[in-house]
Amino acid sequence: MQRQLGITWLPCSLPHKAGESATSPFPATFQLDPSTMGGSLSKYDPTRGIWRLPDKKERDRIRAGAPINPVKVFAIPRGMEQIRFWTGWYCWMMDSYTYFSVSLGVSQLQRTLQRRPRDITNGIMVALLTRAGGAILVGAPADRYGRRWVLSGSMLCLAALTLATPYADSNFHCFLAVRALYGIFMGGVWGLSNATALEDLPVSARGLYSGMFQQGYAAGNMLCAIIHLGWVPKVHRWTNERGESRGYAIMFYFGAGMALLAAIFRALLPEGPKFKAQRELRKSKGEESVLKGFMTIFTDLLGMLRHHWFRVVYTVLLMAGFNFFSHASQDLFPKMLQNDKNLSQGNTDRIVILSMLGAICGGMISGWLSQYLGRRLCMAIFVIIGGAMVPAWILPNSFSGLAAGAFWLQFGVQGAFGPVPVYLNELSPPAFRATFPGLAFQVGSMPSSASATIETKGGDHIQKDSPAWRPGDDPATRRIPDYGKVSGILLGCVAGYLLVMICLGVENPGAEFEIAEDDDKKMGAHRHDIEAGDETNKIGASAEHPNTVPPEKQPVNMEEGNVPSSNISDEAAQTHA
């Protein structure tokens, strides 16, 4: 029996394999059970009903027992669940802080290194490029050995490399080398922090906490702007050999110390119950030894990529859009305000802080709403908000106008990002919740690594009259790059791309984060063979016995079209109603 999403794609006559629909050009990866979307939709709806508001039955299922009041939702996680969440959040915040230390210091680094803005943005680009390698090198061992020591070690390395950055500002190539190494360890932090924060949360709280988690990114950017505003101008005794101020170095010293604290906090926190259950499963199969586990890390990874390739490809393409949406609106934004609008460094920092307040508000609201409306619909709504705010972001010339535009643009941009952490977790193969989300996020970030460079190069060709130029000034300084126009065009294109990708996707809200016995079996390795007779756990029950496993216990495996229609009991739903 072919289980699909309640819709099919336009008919086509493409040849198909087992597990594919004769009327769909795509594997059953993106064909979910009709019960997950409530009723039948139009046969020719390629969006899979994304713009249709869910009915009461669907809302109840998506809510997973979550009350409407966000304060009550916030109170659902208790004890160690809260501690694990805030530890993961703090690690992610410091990852963001150490990254934006360079973005906010572009102008100062440009003067110190005696380089063009485009050269400094290359330092941003190289850090983003190497993140993909870090997602694999750091994430894969974490799925085998645990999040605790791998994440703690990554934060320790981030602290060391952040501290090294201001000491590399006398040589451009040393600066690039430090940022490249930084990117490797940065790449593993998001996935590990995501798993630490969200993996053990109750289903009913996941939407709100996903939005809160992702805004650790905005909080890191805001903290960096606060330090840049409050401390950097007051540090006068740090100068280079030319007598120029190096006060911006205090941002890196502060970030290194705070990242070190994150490493200590994570080292003191034990592993969560989901990973402990996974470890016990491996131990029962004789896979607990360090040597044997190390030998199978990348074998498992290759198996994941081979078996779940369609899921990986889709999420990478989706995250490429999301990362472009974020980086194109943030990385060069401080430089744009100073260059295009002739704002002081202080007013630039104040606008960045206000924009991050908008990001935090948007992310939390969208994460909360996604628990009731679904992940994709919320992401699409906030992408539209962000795209609509682009003119208000680049056209004003006053401080208040620019601040308001930046607030609402980031409200939309980071609001769209709010459901992303839990969305990737819900689509993740169970055995790879540290690797899969981080891999999708960081590989998707590779194209967006060039966003700041694209904007600076675009500014070389699209120019405007400088607002600071006056008659009598050097005519050569009259024309300046129009970073605002370039960024606006880029953001508009990215918003359109994101809407298409979101509409073509699927979701599995309310999925239980089960351990990976079934997923391990599908890796194809003999060592993962499930004991004979344990047929109830196998993926893809036959058409003759579709109800062998209760729906609430069915493992999520979208490659086989086997998605549970519900993942909570009626009792749980009544508890939080």
C-alpha cells in the first residue's frame, strides 16, 4: 500500500523503483501519510497544503498537548531538561558572539591590516566555508561518544582561536589561517548545541524552545554589539605600531573567556537520557569499545548519506536559503550603515542591538506558533514578512527609520529561522541527531559564506553618491559602493527561493525522538542486525499487516513513507490542554 501525503505531484511517466510512486517524480521521502495532514488535498497542489490552515484535529495533533499560553509551555520542561536546554543555548550564543566579533570589527580590522573591506569579508567567508568540515569531524564522533566532551572540547578550541584572532591582525594570511581553523570548530557547535538543548525536551514544548534556542544566535550578535558600543571606545592604550587604536581586541578577549565558561558548563553536565539509551543499545550489541566505535563512525556516516540522501539534499538546499537570508542581512550590515548612511560607530551598534531584539521577538513568536500552525507555514509567513521589510531596511536615512526597518526585517528573518532547529531534528535519522542537523545547517552555509563578499563585490559595480561628500572634497571620494541596494536585491532573491523550497518540503511535527535501533539496521551494517524475531520494530510494515505496530510507537522513516499519524496519547493531550 502506497502511503502518501494526501496529494500527489503532477502525473508523470518517469520510471520508478520500489518505494517510489508512479505518479511522483520524487521518492516517498516526501510523501507522508494523509493522516499527518488531515484529509485529502487537491491532487495537483505541489505545496502539499501549506497555505491551508489546519483544522481542529490537525491543530490538536500538531500541539502535542501544548497549552495555548506560552508561559505554561515554558514551564513544561523541568529540572535537568531546563539545565540541558540553557547549556546548549549558551554554547550556541557564544558561537555566534565569537563569529560576529569579526563582522562588527570589519572597519577596524580593515585599518589595522591595511586591506580593502572585501579582503576582511574573505575572513568571514573562509570561516563559513570550513564550518561544513567541522560539522562532520565534530558531529560524527558526538553521535558515537556523546555530546558532552566533544562539545566541551569544541568550545575550548573556539576560545583559544578567538583569543588568537587579535594577535593575527598584523598579518593578513595569519588572520585567514586562524579564521579557517576557527570555522572547523565553529561548524560542530550548532548541531551539538541543538542536540543538547532540544533532544530530551517534551514534544509539547519543542516549538517554543526551538525559537528560543535559535535566538541564541541573535543574543550573541547583540552581546557583541553591546561590548563593541560600551567597551571598545574606552580602550585607548592598545595601539598598533602606527598608533592606531586596537581597542576592538577586547571583544575577542571577552569572547574567549565566555567561551571557556561554556566549555566548563558543558563538561559538568551529564549526557541526556536519549543518548544514554542509544549507548546502552550499542553496548548490548558489543559496540561500546572506543576502538570499535571509532572504526565505525564514518562507516555509519556514509551509510546515513547513502540511505537518507534525499532527505540530506533537501535540507541542505533549504538551509542554504536560510543561511543566505541571515548572513546577507547581518554580515555587512554594520559596514552598510557607516558607508551608505554615514552613521557613527555608536549609532551603528545601537541599531544592531535593536535589530537583534527584533530577531529574538520574531524567533520566539514563530517557534511558539509553529506548535499550532505547523513548522512550514510559520517559516513561510515570516519569510514573507522579512522580504516585505527589505525596503524599510535600506531606504530610510534617519536613525529612527533605520532602527525600525532593521527591527522588523530581523523579526521576519530570524522569525523564519525560529522553527528550523526542531524542524531539522524532526526530520533527522534517530542515530544522527548531532550529525544530521549540523551537517544540513553547515553544508547549507557554504554557499552563503560568500554573501558578504558578494555584497562587497556588487558594491564595486553598483555605486551611489556619498552622503558625507561635500563640494570641495576629493572628487574621487564622491562615489561609494551602494551596499544597501546590493543587499536588498540579494535578500529579495533569497526570500523567493526560500518560499519555493519551503512549499516543496514536508514536515513531521510532534515526532517522538526515539532511539535508533531501526535506523541502525537500515545502515546496512551486519553489526547492527536486529535480533531475530523482533519484527515489530522493522521499518515498513507490509501491506498485509499495516497495524502491526501501534501508530504512536511506529518509528519515523520518511524514506519508506512510514510516518506516525500521532505521537502523543490522549492522556498527554488532556494533561496540558
